[in-house]
Amino acid sequence: MNVSEGEVFKVSSVKLAGTFVVPEEELKNYLLIKPGETFSKKQITNTQELIQNRLGLEGYAFAKVDPVPTSDDAKKEVGLTFFVDPGNRVYVRHVVFNGVTKINDEVLRREMRQLEGGWLSNVLVERSKQRLQRLPYIEKVESENTPVPGSPDLVDVEFEIKEGPSAQLGGGIGYSESQSFILNGNYADSNFMGSGERVSIDLNSGRYSKVYGISHTNPYTNIDGVARTLSFTYRDVTQFVSASSDFSSESLALGVDYGYPLTEYQGLRLGFSAQRSSLITGEGSADQARSWVQTNGDYRQQLVPEQDYGGGFIVPSTTLDTTQFDTFEIVAGWSYDS
């Protein structure tokens, strides 16, 4: 196969013509190909798309931009004229979601940037599609603008949605001589009862170690899209009974986290957490460890009665030294969503 690329042509001039619903001077900013540059079909196509997208923001979703070249074979030059035909301004009658069975309608509509009754904008439709696609319980999204019969200036924007799994459930059971039965379980649902809210629960329990956690995230606490996460965690580890450690610990933590949208793509995060931790030593702990607990934090002493764990395993009564610490944390951050 023989391929001949032909002669290389330069661009002699670039002009706009046709009907301008957007000022011509503004549209000139979207001309990617300039006089004196090598003729490039790719740059011409990109210029067409940029101008069409700009017209689409004004509701001219079916605008046409046709490049017409005028060549001078002797000079190896091409003059380009982009003819702009905006067509009719098109409005959106309905926004429709197809294929949805597990998601509440309002959860999808709050992601829309293309609104019913407004001009049809391909840019806003695409952004709406992106926002739907990023939801963790949606697997795939396609969009189509369907003309309304008998109304050339109206369309229905239809989103074909394929839902994905939103919930995860796990658990386990184990046994050891020292810990006896060990149970753990976790549940998380990012679309709890179709609300678009996330709920997660974690449970881990053994004879000497217990960890419980629960959190709830509402991505839209108000119409401005402020997100809020509430969390609770409890942890109890009896180390000086279950392992060769001088300390045992118990902690309770509460947290609240807010996300504030600043722009369509940027957001501010502000979080606050409070934790109360108890550090405990027993009579078998090292003197240095007991001394540290007695001289730091909010110290107190308690008498624990004898405990029978079964199987002949009995822990005699003992005196525990306990100290408490309260900690507070504030977290701020910035996010960018493309």
C-alpha cells in the first residue's frame, strides 16, 4: 500500500461568519487555529466543539459550526471561514431517570445541574451525568436528549441509569483459649433505605477486647449541599489481663464533620472530635507505670471485686489505678472535585 501525504498547507486567514447570538469577539477566543500555522483538521474539529459548547450554554444545543476552506494551491495556503448557525433555542420539558428502583428521586435530582424549564445546555447535561456517575451506588449513566413531538423547541433529558450495589455486610467468629469466643461484624450502606445517606456499623468483641463504632453521613443536610458526618467509637482493651502489659485502656470518641461547597468544584471541610480516654493499671503493673497513672490526668482509684470467667479461671479482687484524659481535635481541609 502506497500512502502519499501530499503538500503541506499553511493557514492564511481565519474568519467567522453566520448568525451571532454570542458576540463575535468572544467567539474569536475559541479559534484554536491561527494564520501562519500548519493546516490541522484536529484543531479545526476542536474549534468547532468549543464554539458549539459555548452556544450550548445559551440554550442553542443543536448549533452547527461548519468550517469552509478556500485553498490557494500555488501558495500552498488555506483560508478558513467558520459559519455559525445557532438554530433554535431549546428548552428542557422534563428530566427523566430510567432504570432506577432503589434510589429516591430527590437523591438524583439534587445532583442535576441541568434543570427542568431551563435552556438545554450540553455542558450542564454532561456535568449532571458526571455527578450521577460519581455516586457510589450507581454503576453506569448514559444521557439522551429526546425531542418532544410537535414542539421543536422542547426536549426531555433522559438518563439511563444502571444501579450498583450499595451495601456491604461481613462478619466472623473465632475462638482461643485466652480470649474465648471472638465475634466481629460490619455493615455499611452508602444508600441507606434509598436516601443517599451512608450508615456504617463495626462490632468487634472478645473477652478482653471490645471495639464498637457507628457513623452516619448525610451528604445534603440542606439545599446548599452541606454534608455532615456523625461518628461514635468505643474501645476497651484489658491488656494487663490478656497480655504482658502494664496498662489497660478504655476510650470513648464522638466526632462531627461538615463539608461546605464553595463552588461547583471546590469545598471546605471542617471537623471536630472529642475523646475521653482512661488508662488503667493493676496491682501487677510495674511501679513506674502505676506512679505515672497516679500523677497524670484525672486520677482515681477503684476496687474491682473477684470475677469468675468460668473454666476455673478466677480473677481475684484487685485495686485499679485509673486516670482520664480528655482530648479535642479540630480538622480543616480543602477539597477539589473534578
